[in-house]
Amino acid sequence: MDTEPAVTAAPPAAAGRQGLPEPLGAGFLARPEETLAEIRETCPVARIRTPGGRPAWLVTRAEDVRAGFLDPRLSLSGGRVPDPGVRRRALDVTLVNYDPPDHTRIRRLATPALTPARMAAHRERIERAAGELLDAADAARGRGPVELMDAFARPFAFRSLCEVFEVREGERAALYEPVALLADKTGHSARAVEESVARIDAFVRGEMARREAAPGEDVVSRVLAAWHEQGGASEDEVASLLAMLLLAGFDSTVQAIGMSVAALLGHPDVQDSLRKEPGRIPRAVDELLRWDTPGPFSTKRVALEDVRFGDTVIPAGSGVLLSVAAANHDPRCHADPGTLDPDRRSAGRHLSFGLGPHYCPGSALARLELTVALTVVLGRWHHLEPAVPLDELAWGGGYLHRRLAALPVLPDGPA
Ligand code: HEM
């Protein structure tokens, strides 16, 4: 196999340190698909420097991104094998740092706990949570705007997680603090982060003990049942897996709710049509996930060998980012990708949950939360407008996980 790339990538952006282009700069967080479309159409496998200063290869065509997710030579562990003798705390085992076979033996404990059928069993309580939060938002606003991230997206995503984990009422407020801090560490000290990890660790181990004594239908009980049946993981690994489910399940969904509502604010016709026919919302959820996603890229992979995409060979040892957002807007996969079409037939082919062995195990819960959130918001408010121009929304986070800081909306009375 070639060791040098046949195409030396030069996406259209100013050359940065050591001559590599740095295309993921200012403006990227607000509209990643624009930058990524330019790269995809001019240099589909591009060598760049990330905002963190590291060189990486960007893969942007849908076909290549799909192949990349399925290619075992693109490793998440970088070839490291975990030492089972090492004691692990919350977040030491993050699944996205493991490759098969270690990845497989741990992940299979989680998947049966998170199937669409298991998640649907919690739907009623999740719907009730959404209704109560909008009642509170309506009571607090008078006729003024509602900041939807604080009033709804964050508490709703957290309460949904609490419902599927069946967290006791009295423990929820204390759990929210470390979950929210770890989701956005901005402005927090290393010590505060450490303390939050320790609190989540203690919470998860307490829940494991409680559910060993009195199993239920919740996620912890289901993971423990799979563990007792299949074995193959240490207690520390199970605790760490549960902590990861809690954390990975929070901000990604918060942001997906915010971004979906923002998309509907920018497309009042789609908003109205879904309000009139809420039965179309589940399919629209996939189109909204295609349209915008918190994670424009996969977690970074490392090429264990030379890997060829079309004419380009990514050399062994390189960091590789598979661009989900570029693939979701690739006209070779989705016709007229710049149109938000809630009935799009190809919508389910979006890659916002990844693909292959690391495909998001929380996708059923995320889809349920988005469906309930949009159904309840559109049903409650018969008209929804942005309270600030959409191109002035403040974006934070980073190029791997974008975050909508606030989403002020003006609801026009109950429907
Ligand atoms: C709309 C919301 C969500 C989005 C956009 C999302 C996206 C993703 C993506 C793209 C991956 C694959 C990463 C890669 O291969 O590089 C992933 C993995 C993961 N997600 Fe989600 N996710 C969401 C919600 C959730 C929820 C609700 C949970 C848990 C309840 C969750 C738990 C996880 C876990 C544990 C992994 C790692 C899986 C593995 O490595 O095998 N996610 N997610």
C-alpha cells in the first residue's frame, strides 16, 4: 500500500502553523456544514490542523464517512489494551476509547437496556415531565420570551434520563450538579471536575447496590442483569459504563433539542405543518438530526495501518475525523440537502448517531426525547418565533461538540 497520500490535501482555508490549513476557525460553530461542504467538494479527504493545534485527516463524503465508521483499521483505542487489574472510576471506561474485543464485551451489557421497546415503556413519564416544564415556563414568562435551553431543554433531558434510570426524586437535584458541570466544564477548576467525577462514581455505585437488592425495569437493573448473565466485565467497568450512559446521554440530547427547535424557528412553514400533523414528527426528527447535530465529527480515530479513501491514502499513525455533518449534507446521499424536508425519505440515512460498532446506543432514547419535546412544544404554543435573530445566537463548546448557549423564543399563547 502507498505510504504517501496521492492527493496532498489543501482545503480552501488560510494555511496555519507548519503550512497546514486550519479551516475550523471562527464561524465554524454556527454553520459547520458550510465550511465542510466547501472542503467536501474541493478536497474530500483533507489534511488539516484542528483548532487544538493537532494535525488530522478530515473525511467528508458520505460514502467514505460510512466506510470509515465500519473500518476496524480506524481505531478508537489507538491500539492500547486496557489492563483489567487497574481499578477504574466513573468515565475511565468510555467505550469510545475501546476497540473490539474489549469494546464488545462491555458494550453488550448496555444495548439490551436501551432498546426502543424499553425506552417506550418510560414514554408517559417523559411526556408528563415535558408538560410540567412548559407549565412552569408559561407561568414564569408572563407575555415575555422563554429561554428554551434553561427552561426546557436542559431540565427535560435530565428528567428523561432520571426516568429511564428511575433515579429517586430526592436524589435528582444533587445528581444534576455534577452531570451539568461535566457536560460543560467551562470556568470550572480541575478540582471541581475531579469532585464531580467522584460524585457520579459514588452515585452509580450506590444505585448498583440498591438495584442488586431490589431489581426493577430501569437501565441500572437491566445492565446488572446482562452482566450477571454474560459476565466478562469487572465491577469497576460496569460502574464506569453506567456513568458514561448518564453523561453521554445528557448534553448531546440537550443540544439536539435546541438545534431542532432553532431549525423550526428558521422554517416557520415546516413548524406549522408539523403542528397541524404531529404524526409526522417522528420522521421529521431524523431530518432535523440530519440538518444539524451537536457533533459535526466522529470521535477522533487513529489509522492503525495505511487506509485508502478514493485516491488518497491516509498514512498509518494519523488522526482521522469522519465528518458526520459533511456526510449529512452530501448531495450524493441526500438530494437537495439545503432543504429542510420533514418527509425526506433518505433522512434515516443520516450519520448523526454514527454507524457500526460504536453506533450510539442511546439513539432510541434520544429519538423518543426529541419526538416528545417537539410534540409538546408545538402542541402547547401555536406560534413560535425567535426572540433574537437566529444568526445572532451564541455558540459555544468546541468543534467536536457544539453547544447552543441560549435559545430565547417568543411563544404566542397556548394552542
Ligand atoms: C441526539 C442525541 C445524541 C447524539 C447526536 C449522539 C451521537 C452519538 C455518536 C455520533 C456516537 C458515536 C461516536 C463515534 O463513533 O465516534 C455516540 C456514541 C455514544 N452515545 Fe450517543 N448521542 C446522543 C444521545 C445519547 C444518549 C441519550 C445516550 C445514553 C443514554 C448516549 C450514549 C452514547 C454512548 C455510551 C456512546 C458510545 C458508544 C460506543 O462507543 O460503543 N448517546 N453518540
